[in-house]
Amino acid sequence: MNVGIVGLGLIGGSLGLELRSLGHYVLGVSRREETCQLARRQEAVDEASAKLAPLANAEIVFICTPLAVIAPTLEQLLPYLDPETVLTDVASVKMPVVETVSPKWSNFVGGHPMTGTAEQGIAAAQIGLFTETPYVLTPTETTPKAALRQVETVARSLGSQIYFCPPQDHDRAVAWISHLPVMVSASLIAACRSESNPAILELAQQLASFGFHDTSRVGGGNPELGVMMARYNRQELLRSLGQYRQSLDQLMSLIEQEDGQALEQLLQSTNQARPQFFSRKHHTGNPSNTTLGG
Amino acid sequence: MNVGIVGLGLIGGSLGLELRSLGHYVLGVSRREETCQLARRQEAVDEASAKLAPLANAEIVFICTPLAVIAPTLEQLLPYLDPETVLTDVASVKMPVVETVSPKWSNFVGGHPMTGTAEQGIAAAQIGLFTETPYVLTPTETTPKAALRQVETVARSLGSQIYFCPPQDHDRAVAWISHLPVMVSASLIAACRSESNPAILELAQQLASFGFHDTSRVGGGNPELGVMMARYNRQELLRSLGQYRQSLDQLMSLIEQEDGQALEQLLQSTNQARPQFFSRKHHTGNPSNTTLGG
């Protein structure tokens, strides 16, 4: 199959490596000639250029650009595509993408491979990036079944675990487990920095260990990612933050009231709830884990 | 030197192993005969019993019981001690211990070895538990210098990094980097669990990955530890929670106002601030890391 990949970063490049290893012919597109050269050298593409015209031959096109560039990319891309071409994307928020692309291209399926590394860019592209990681597909009522099955088949061939849900469900779920943690964690760092006694701040910095390390990790990450979450998933993020603030207030009031028994119950419930968020890791590939929504 | 250890759990047992390996004679005390037997079998003590009388021969006594048991243990212990005996403890909150012990025993130095493992109890005791980990000593104005130097010397011989500060500074610093993260993290789990749509909660559980894993870790830990923090470090914990809530509110208002620029600045500041909390790991043992307060 001829596969187009627009945007040759970590995800686009890794997708190219995987799909070529599966025998597909990969047409890469990047605005930067340097990136095209690197993609060819890494054998992440069969051909690469800054031009969109070659994608006229693609049966499926993955848009792997940053979210902010999807809309203008789409405007330039659509005139070249065969009407049968299936379009999909890899953005980490789905409502704004689905709302932008669906009215303009019916053969579109929103997608979100939930993978990554600490490194960004084509230089970090690698085989195995999608193995046993979730790949969420977000069809709507108007998504053609054939287009959905085609994207699903490609995603499964990467070794991903496929989940189906409406785009708004995806955005609400990732607000909880991906975007809210960033804001919770960033607020922790910001609060510690606000300590007005420099001797205590220095002591805190010296004594910080695994607990602070883990809880602060995502809040000390790439600022652009946090801004992207707030911009594109604003409504769901604010909803989860509002609920979080209520949970925090409840916990604070138990401590204020010295209600140790209720606090212990609350902490027992979080102790018991946490493993439910990681059950997937114990039975990867089990079809009972596939949520069919939409 | 004859060293007494009251309470043969993970810390008491590991202390015994280390001090015996350094050639000290270790007198262990545990209420439970089974624990005494295990401590002898593990060679964490030279002798062990449920009786406190043998500690009359100790030059230094480490109280390694849970915080809640320190006061009653003290009442029973003091009548046996030689007035020259130096007393110290290993509790993770210092003000309540210092306020309890200091008026009753002048040769007392509060201490907090900041180490641990996932396992508890004498069975998990091990050599190396204190190596290159912080050991905070919290002298007050009335602490005899000789007593402080004696505890410092023993703590240094364990391979720990020694910090000195007043007990209230310790409690404020650990509120920031140890106790606040637990409450922040527990509130995250509690908030996610409050999602009213079961399909979305299930999806969130399935999609949760490293970000949620790390941010939720300490909030899903041992409930008793969280209750202990809230009980014994209540005032400092509430202070840090109040400041945290302000930081959270500020971040939420930037998202509400769609002020991406200010949000990016805030996330850049947390990105830059976080490594300052882990600089110790890069130059362990450097005396410039020792904060002398008190």
C-alpha cells in the first residue's frame, strides 16, 4: 500500500520505519529539506519531499504535524488527494481535529497513538514505538466504516492496542489521566517555589527525594505541551481541574477538622483505586480491553 | 560503643546491621519476641529482648518506634538510662518529638534519616539503606553540643549526608517535598474516580500511562503514612496545601482566560525550577550541601 506521512517528527518518522518494515511504500512530506534528508537516510521513508503532490498516489495519509498546523496543512493537502484516500491524524486532542477535518474530508478517522519518548524529532524515530501502547480511534456517526477499518488495520499492524470512542470521550479521558496530572504537578512545583524563607526553600531542594521527583515530573516537562493541552482541550481540562479542586478541598477540610478516620478512609480508597488504572499492563492484547464506543 | 535501638523495624534493624558492621555492640528492644528472634537471626543485634533494663549500659539510644509510640516508650525507658546517655530518634516529623522528649531528657537530639524501601519491618532491614541519603539532625538552642556531635558522628559513619536545621524548619521543608506531594497526588486519584460517566472512567483507566503513574504514585501509597503526616505535621501541611491551592487557582485562571503566554511562562518557570530540587544527587557528599541552621 502507498502510505503518505505529512510531518516527519518522532511519530511520523517511527510510523514510516514500521510501515516500511511491513512492506508498505512510504511517501514522506516535511517542509524542511534537512528533515527529508534525515528521513531518507534513516530509511523511515521511500521518498520524501516538501511537496504534497506525490500524495495523490497515497491510499492512506497520516497527518503527523503539530496540532496547530493541521488546519493549514489540510487546506494545502486536500486538492491533491484522490477522493478515495483515507485521512487520519495522530494529535493528542481529538475534538478540534475532528471538527476541522470531518466537514472537509468524509474519509477521515481521528486517531491518537499514545506513545512517545523523552526525545523529539525524526532523529529519535524508532521501531517498536507503538508496540503494546494504546492507539485510540475516534470515529463519529458519519465516519465511513471502510475508512475506520483501514486505519484500524494499519494501527493493529503496528502492534498497538486499539480503542474506539467518540472524540469527546477521548478528550475527557485524556484530560483526567494526561492533562490534569501536568497541571496538578506544575502547581506543586510553583507552590514549593513560593516558599518565602530562602533557607527552607534550599533545605526542601536538598531533601527532595523520590516522592517529590515523581509527583513533579510531568509538571516540570515541556512547557509547549502544557500550553497545547490548555489551548486545545481547554473545556475538558477546566472540568477536570474543577473536580480536582473539590477533591483537594475535601481532603484539606478533613485535615483541618483533624478527622483522621475519614482521611484514612479517603487514602485507603485512593490506595485501592490506583491499581485499576494500570490493569491494562497485566493483560496486554486481551480483546476484552477494547472499548467500543462511538 | 554500646548502642541501644528501641523498635526493630526497617530503620531500627538496618541501623543495627550497619552499627554492628562498624564494630559497635547493639542492644535491641522490641515488644515482640518474634521480632527479637528475627533480629538476632539476621545479626542486626548482639542481643535483643522486650526489656528496657539492658539499655542502662547504652551510651546512645536510637528510638525507632512509630511516632505515636515514642511518648509512652519514653516514659518506660527514661528510668533505666544513665544521665550521660544520648537519646535520639528517627521520626519523620520533628516538632512533636522534640517538644515531647527535650523537656524530659536534656541529652536528646532529634533526627530523621530520610530513607526507606517499599517493604517494611525487620525482614526488609539491609546494609546500605543510609548510604548517600539525607540524615537531618534538628538541634535546638538547649541541645548539648557533645550530644549533637555524638549523633552526627554515628550518622556520618552510616554514609549519610548530614543536614542540620531547627525542628520547625525540617517540618516545613518536608511538608513541601514529602507530605504535600502525597495529598496532591491522592487528590488526583480521588478526582479521577469521581468521573460520573463509567465508560469514560473505564477508558481513562485503560489509557493511563507514565504521566498518571508517576503523579499518582505517592497518593496511592500506604494510607497510614498519610494519616501520620496529617496528624503530626498538620500545621505545616495545611500551610503548604493553602499555598498549593493558590498556585492551582492561578494556573486555572490562566487557562480560563486563555492566556497562553502567561501559562507558557508559568510552565517554563516550573520546568526550570524542578532540577534545583535534585542537584544534591549530582554532588553527593559535598560539604557545601550541608545546611547549618538552628
